[in-house]
Amino acid sequence: MSLALTLPCDTCDAPCAAVCAPHHASGHPGTAPGALMRLAQGGPHPLLGSCTNCGACERRCPHAVAVRAGIRPTLTPDDHDHLLTEWRQQLPWRTRTLVWAGCGSHGVQFDAARFTRALLHHGVQDVVVSTPLPCGGDTTQPDSALAALVGGLHVGVREIVVPTGACRAAMTALLSASGLRGRTVAVLDQWLARFGVSVPPQSRRFACCRLRRDARDADVASSDVWPPGPTCCGAGEPLRSAAPDVSNATAAALFERWREAGLHRVHVEDASCAAHLRAVGSQHGHRIHIVTRLDAFLAAADR
């Protein structure tokens, strides 16, 4: 890492620390974004795993420092080989739209058969539902071997629908690197809005900090966004694996903010965030209900 990249952090009064949710949850001074940038100069360190790739620090940074690029690790060679092996086991898809029934990299999945029945119930055609697939996670570097493999399998696909914002970022990068720039990648919750699937009324939306909303979607039926500023629930990797206590504390702090605001129902767009928040909410006995468009989509078909 170059001195030019870290020098602003050495002379800055660190406004980034005010918007870093994992830093607040851990209480450890070494987890502040500026501190992590300095720490990363010495190579891998457990505290570097506290970064959730939310980007809140970069939006606040007065020096435009690329914090995430400076501190986030890449996949290990063994993990990368395992990812290549998983993708080599897939067959090419021949469909306009492919929906992933989960992501192996983020440990989220849903019932593919039930989802297929719901598609038929809603009159959605020309969609293939695959088994959960591995996106590689936030740390994936779109190298030529993996990009070519993923690109070859998606030659016949125009749109890929994935469960998390991190999946979308990873797959968008891989498809671009493979030359399939005409393909689009959508997050499941946003994609379901196109078919008139709405969450229960009076739900506040938690727009995951890793999720970049698709500009093509007007999403007029969406709930309003809460909290209004950048935040994080702690579901992201590598934080959840590197520091599970901090990950859970980050979610618990978010629940407390929601409780103080008098919220009873929160619409969570990212599948990994929803699963993480439900687990932490149950552990702490919170009565705030986490809702998703997937729940509404499946429930309509079960009636």
C-alpha cells in the first residue's frame, strides 16, 4: 500500500469513525476506518475483518480515500480453487432470466420448488430457478479463469436474479470481466417489485448498505427507507466470520434504534441481512417483525 494512500488518514481527524457501525459496536479503537488503513500496511490482521464493505466511511471521507480497496482481503488460493470447482459443476443455462435460489457464499437459500410454484401462480414465465450458486462474496477478484467460466455458463441468460447485494456486486464484476456486458444482475427483492409484489403497509425499508438499487426500477410500491443515513446490520463478510460478537452487536444496536423510533415492521431488501437480523432479533427477544418481498410472494401462492 502506498504512502500516498494512507497519508490523509495520518493527518485527518477521522470523521469516518462517526459512520462506521462495526467500529461503534466493537468499541475497539483499532476498528476505526483510518486505524484499519494504517494497520493494513503491515499485512493481514484479524481486526481487518471488521470491515463490512458498506462504504459509509468513503462517503464521509474528505480526502476521497479508497478505504475498502485498502483494507479488504481477497480470496485465499484454496478458496478460489474451491469456487472454480463449484462453477465447473454447473451446466449452461438456456433462459432469459435465471433466479438463484440462494447463494452458497453467503449461506442463504429458499425453497426452489415452492418459488417455482409461486412464479406460476403469479403468471411469470420464461424464468428458470437454479439451485443456490456461489458468487464468491465481496472479496472475489474477477480473474480471467473464473470470469470466463461464469460468462460461458450465462451466455444464454439476459438477466440474473440474486439474493443479496454482495452477490450482485460480485456477479456484475465477473460478467463485465468476461465480456457479457449486456447482461443485467438484479437483487431478488427489487426484482419481485416488478410483478406488483408489495410488503405489508407501514413497513420501514432497510436498504442494505451493500445494496445498490437498480436505477431501472421505479419501485413505486416500496416502503420508505429507515434509517435515513448510512448504516450496517453486521451481516456482511468477513465481519460475520472474523468477529461474530461485533456482528451481532451491530445488529442489536440497529434493533435498539428501531425500538426507540417506535418501529414494529421493517422491510429488509438483502436476504443475508434479513436472515442475520431475524436470528439476532430472536436471540434478544425483539418484537420488531422483519419482512421481505419473498415472504409476500410465496405466501400469496400458498393461499
